[in-house]
Amino acid sequence: MKRVTIGEIAERAGVSIGAVSYALNGRPGVSEETRRRILEIADRLGWRPSLAARSLSGSRAHSVGLVLARPADTLGVEPFFMRFISGLERELSGQRTGLLLQVVADHAAAVEAIRLWWAERRVDGLVVTDLYAQDARLPVIAELGVPAVLAGRPRADGALGAVWADDTAAVDSSVDYLVALGHRRIARVAGLPALDHTQVRVAAFRAAVLRHGLGEPRVVETDYTPEEGARATRALLSRPDRPTAILYDNDVMAVAALNVAQEMGIAVPGELSILAGDDSQLCVLVRPALTALSWDIQAYGLHTARVLLEMVDGGPARSHQERTPVLTVRGSTAAAPAG
């Protein structure tokens, strides 16, 4: 199909090309009645601005970017990101804004993508996930002046928007619950140690274990994959002083752990309690169903998009705190085994 031009719109509306340009770009120079008529004709003809034209005019791209620095195949098994992106899309589509998604290998590639998108005016802002404690992307975003929102706790300078949940309180409630069930040997299978939220959760776990007087906290670091979750579980359950309860940083590792326990002949929850750090359909499709920390991931994505769009519109960077994840108790946790 032939692309509609502003010359054709001008001919249909009986006005100059300049008047059409003013109307389509929201600039003064035409009456409201003429603007309305031009927009109606443009919509009827299926006119859409080209990327090149938008770039030259300096107008908005009506798109925001999300660069995921992680192996692409993890998205197929990680329910969290699918629900988060679904939440982003709910808000963005309502504002007629697109989501530009790219999966790259590491932060160096992410920085390259950010620089390219901003230079080509392909995005109006960025969503930044999987924050590192020392994150190479943030100085580049500050240098370029890109509106951006962190899917994670706010940084000290407050220059970027942030949407976050209280991981410390969520971990505290998990440990308190297991201790109330009589567990004294509790371990944690954590995610990537470089990630900011991993460090927060591990610190919270260590503090909670020490507060309850349970000895030296036992933490195994992984890359969040089910394979690493299974490996960590086998190592923990092969110890002579194996834990009676294990907390996992996400749902896929907890599901993998359930399979390992069954493979090793260790009853869940009779001999081992398992608690997942994320809740999803995976947690209810296995037997026993997994106790998990539950929160509204779609709302998390929606609020992240909303904060970003406010910044794109010229608003200040602000922080929005989600509701703290709460325990949903299912069949994978029970009282600690006798002795």
C-alpha cells in the first residue's frame, strides 16, 4: 500500500502543506476547527509519521525502551518478566506509546543500544531493570539526559524515577514464618550477587537469621536459572547438617528444587520446606504447591510506565513504592521435622 503524504492530506482538507504540518505536530498556526478537520482526514487516510520525519522535526518518538541484559532464553522460563512487560504495555498502549524491547548479552551492549536509540530519537525514555550495585548504564543515562525510571529502589541522588518494593520486609516475614514453624537450619538460594536487589535480600536474610540466633547464615549464589537452582539444592541437601527449610530467590529455582528433593527421596514438606521468592502459575502447577511471596507484578510494570511517562512529559523524577510482597502459604511448608 502506498504511504499517505501530507500533500494528499492538504489536498483533501483544502489547506496548505504548512497548515497540515502545524496541525499534525500540535503547533500553533491553525484554528482548532481546521486542526480537527485535518486530524480526522489524516486518521481516515491511515497517515502515520515516519521515524525520519520525527527525528528531523525533533518531535516525540512515542516509544520507550527496555534493554534486558540477560540471556534471551531465560525470558521463556521466567514468568516475572512476562508479567512485568504486560503491565508496562497496559499503561503504554493506553497512552498510544510503544515499547521497544531489546535483549543483549551484557551491560556494555546495553549501553551501546541506549546510545544508538537516543541518537536516532527512537525512544522518549527508558525503563531500567536488573540494577547492579555499580551499574555502568546509569552514568551514560545521566550524560545523555534520557528520562529514565529504575525498576528497583531509588538511588541516593534521586535523579531518576524509581518503582520498588520493600525486599527487606518481605525476607523478614519469610524467615519469621519458618522460625515459627520450628525451623532452625534455614538456607537461602540467591540470585546474581552483582544485582542490587540480590544484595538487599541477602543482607536481610543474614540479619534475620542472626536476629533469631540461628548461627552463621547459609547462602548459595546462582544465576537465577533452574539448572543453577537444582545444583545449589543438591549441594545443600547433600550436607550432613542439611537445611530443613530453603528460601529461593525466584519461582523457577524453587520448582527445580522440588524436583531435586523428590529425586533424592526427601519429602516435601515432611523433611524439607521450600519457599519461593516470586509467585506465579508455576507455584500452583506442581505438587505440593509452593508457598511463595506474592505481589502484583503487572501493577509494578504499570506504575513503572506511568512514572516514566510523567517524566517524558516534563514532570519531576519521583519514587513509587509498591505493596510489600506477602506470604501465600501452600503445601510446600510445614513444621520442622522432629529432631
